[in-house]
Amino acid sequence: VKMPMWPVHTWLPDAHVQAPTAGSIILAGVLLKMGGYGFIRFSLPMFPEASAQFAWLVFTLSMVAVVYTSLVALVQHDMKKLIAYSSVAHMGIVTVGLFAFNPQGIEGSMIMMLSHGLVSGALFLAVGVIYDRLHTREIDRYGGLSINMPKYSLFFMLFTMASIGLPGTSGFIAEFLSLAGIYQVSSWVALVCTTGIILGAAYMLYLYRRVAFGEQKNADAAAMPDLSPREWAMMIPLAAAVLWMGVYPESFLAPMRQDIQALDARIARARPEGDAKLKMGEPKKETAEHDAMTAEHGGAH
């Protein structure tokens, strides 16, 4: 529920719509990561075999979440709801990466949680900036903001590209590592998650195009001023962190690598062998043969 995974994700869009800008930033940047923290801190290290047995269920729900919520985001008219559904899709990739049971998947999931906290929070901040001026989140009420708000449009474009996963931003390294880990387990799951990333580019570019480009049909939107010094002060650190994580991800990966190796050692015995061999939750071949020989000889060695 806290991740949020499909089909128990329906609370998130409504929560974002009802929350103020600060509430949405905290919800996206901190609270959504509690579910992922629970998997890393409790489920995987304490119950590795049980986690492996149910990995197929997690994969299925996460794949549905990535594709379904991306399609739902494509038809949204409320900017906050669109970003909220994108959060469900991104957290689906986080869950699949964690249950890939390999260092690449876990690294990608942890970087994805950090990146999503920055990027999603920045997108909600960007929505809050124009909501304070026009008091509406309807995409159709805006358009052509790059004319009268060029600096705002530049920041909005950066955060949009980071959400898509443009190389050089935090979203790219997060998605790349996650998909690399997932591919070692199942090429089909990786393919479905890649489809969700492509859909993510579609709905985020749709949002940016409708807001920043096009004809200025609303006179009130055309008269909105650009970023204030206070808004600059909030945007610049987020933009710097997104670019820093994308250009030099090792500075974020290095501090967590030792803990990831320790976690990997604890879950190694339950690691799946990939879709070219055995399915998730099935015993390894050597283990099955050993059990059969033990039973045949009455347990004698």
C-alpha cells in the first residue's frame, strides 16, 4: 500500500490533489519511499526465501502498475494527478528492481527512490508555482508559458526530462541500473518495464508541450510573472542535485555499495537463475538432485 503497488494505489492521486504543494512534495519525496525502505530493511534480509517465492506476484503487480498507470496518466487533465500516476509507475520499477535479487537491481532501485524524491518533488513544486498565480491545475488552462515565463519553463523542462530518464539526469542512471538488474532475471519483465518508460516519455512530453508551448489562449496565464527570488532559491538546489546525480552517480552509489553487498550476501541463496533457466520460487537443479539422492539413500551420506 505504501509503495504504492497496483491495485492498492488509488489513494495516491486523490491525496496529491487534496494536499497543498508542500504536502505533495513531502508525500512524493519521503513518504512513498517508506514502502521501499521496508522491503530493503525487513522483507528481503529477514525473509529472502519467502520473498523469492512471491517475487512472481510482485513482478506481475509491478508490470501492471507500470503499464496501466502510464496509460491512465496519458488521459489526465489535472497536472497533479498526472504526476501522481507517474509516481506509481516509477515505484513499480523500484519494486521490480528490489526483487531482482542482484546488486544492479538493488542499486537501481535505491537510486530511483532518491531520484524520484527529487524529481517528483520538483515537478509538484513547478505545478505549485503556476497554481499560486492562476489557481487551477487544469492543463488546458495554460499554454505558451515559455513566452512570458522562460526561466520557469527551463526548470520545468529539466525536471520533465529527468522524469523521462534523459541521459545526464538522475532518472537515466536509476532506470538503467534497474533495467540491467531486472534483465538478469527476466527479459520479458524488463521489456514490459521499458514499455512503461516509453509511455512515461509520452505523457510527460504531453504535459510539457501543453503547458510551455502552443498558443496563449488564456490572457490571465499570459500575464503571469516569471520566477520570484524565493522560487529561484527552491528550484536551483533541486536542479543541481538532479544534474549532479546524473553526471556523477558514483558519489551516490559509493556510500551505499558496502550495505548493498551485505544485503546481496544475505539474499544470495534465494536468488533466481533467470528466465532462461528456472522460474521464480523453484528450487535450483543442484538442490533438487541432492534432495533426491538423499531421499534415495535414506538420508545417509
